[in-house]
Amino acid sequence: MRFRLLVLAAALLLSGCAGSNPVSDNGGHGKVLSKDRAQELVSSVTHDQGQVTKVLPGPGGLTALVIADQGHKTLAYASPDGKYLILAQAIINSKGDNVIRHDAEEAGLLPKPMDAAKLAERASQAKSFVLGTKGPELIAFVDPNCIFCHKFYEDAKPLIAEGKLRVRYVVAGFLKPSSAGKAAAILSAKDPAAAMAKNEKGFNEESEEGGISQDANPSPEVMAEVQKNTQLLQDSGEVATPTIVYCDKNGKAQISHGMPEKLDTFVAGITSMNAEGKCE
């Protein structure tokens, strides 16, 4: 197998990483391999196909390498003795965080996450809709085929009905080939809330498929809105759903990737966000 295929595979794994807010564990860094030594290793492994463009300190004494091959770049790690090249999907620190994303951001391979306050403001201007009329408002990025978004929707329903929560749904489309078309069907509906309810009522948990049919002929304008919503989700730091943007008790915007374990407890610890995406 050519090294370029390994590079592409690693890049795809990296772009799909999801988890709790990754923070690199800076402890345990050893001496960084020189660029020349790193190049010797990469050249021997790839038969001179890969070029080391940057070396950075990695976790646990490893050296992080940015490797270019035929225009593609990816992140790999070299062992402290310079004898092993490591392509990894996850390196977990003592806090349980995957440090690869952080290292990829430092290496310039991935953009750093958008500030939570700025993301909230941008999301409030996106194509979206709000369920609920009372209680603190939060923003939820969802995909129509996301089973955890479905569970979030079901858990949020009674809180919304009791006036304890408002949710601004920003519908993206990336999980499955049908996701974008279903997102377009929801966002282009005369009543997006009713379309969302149809999707969740008919959600097939076994196949993890939303119940609404794809928009057979979505307008370019609606598809552009779906793409914008998906890009905003990417700008949050992880393409993972649900991603929740909320205001904490101190009135500061925060981002949470994944579904809260106990939504009622989570909601009790937040304050409201106004229609402009600002903490009140």
C-alpha cells in the first residue's frame, strides 16, 4: 500500500475525531527529534515519498511530525529513539482527552475552534428555529440521522413543555448520504418545528435514520444554508452532534460536544442566551 493512502486514511480519521473538549497534556515531553533525523525515519518508511515539513513536541516524549506527500499533509508521531513512525487515530492523556486534534491545530493542519461567544452569535443568524417559549435558551447543532440528537430531542421535549427550556435547533447534514437532503426538508418546510417532529417521531433507532424523507428537489439557497450550518458545526472544533452552545451561570458562552448525561441537571446550571446569541 502506498504511503499516500495511509496518509489519507489518517487524515480522514483525524477529521472525524469526536470527544470531550481536547486539551493537550504538555507533561512528559521529551527532546524533540531534529527535522533531519525525522526525515531519515520518514524517508526509510515511505521509500522517499514523504517529506517532513515541521516537527513539534508531542505527548509522552513523542515528536509530532507534519508529513507532506503529493500535496497531502497529515500528522504522525516519531518515537523518542527515532526508529518508529506512528499513525494514530487517538492518543489519550490522563484526563481522557484525545490530544491529536490539539497537536493538529498547533501544526496548522486544522483550524482552531471558533470562540464560543462568536459561534453563538453566528449560529443565532443561521437558518434555524426555536422550540419553547420560556426558560433559558441554548443552541443545539443536530443532524437528522443522529441517534444522540434524537435522544436529546426526546429528553428536551418535557422540559420545553414545562417552560424550563428553549432550544434553537441548527440543523446540519453530514452523518449519512441522506442527511443533507433531510436537513433541507426540515429547514425548507413551512413549519420546520413540525417537520423536525416528524423526523423524530419516525426515527428508526436500529438503522439510525430520521423519519423524514429527503427533499427531492432542494433549492440551491436551502442547500447553501445546510452547508453553512455544517461549516459552523465544523468551526466549533468537532464535527460531532449534538453540539450545544450555551451560557453558564457566570454569563459566559460555552461549547459542549455530545449529549449531556442528565439534561435536566445540565439545564439547571445554565443561563439564557438572547436572540442575538449573547448571554443575558
